Amino acid sequence: MAVNGNFMLKVVDAKLPDIQKALQQAGISVRSIIEVFKEEGKVVETAEKPEEVK
């Protein structure tokens, strides 16, 4: 029995067809891809630490 899953990913300098092709090459069946947000400009990566739970 196939299980449908929904995932969201963030990419840098990738186009939708490239993402779909990479997933299919990895053996992942892609039903649909929807672009929800596109930001132009400088990309800054930050490492966030989760807050400690006391």
C-alpha cells in the first residue's frame, strides 16, 4: 500500500525541474511540486540552536 506524504523543502539556486529530476533519480515518485515563495537577493545561512528546555 502506497503512503502519500507532503514535504516542504528550501533550496538555493535550484529550479523546479531540477528538483523533480533529482527526486525521481533517487527513486521518489513526485505527484506535484508547488512553489510557494521565492526571494531574490543575498542568501544568508544561519545556524540556530534550539532553546534549552529546563
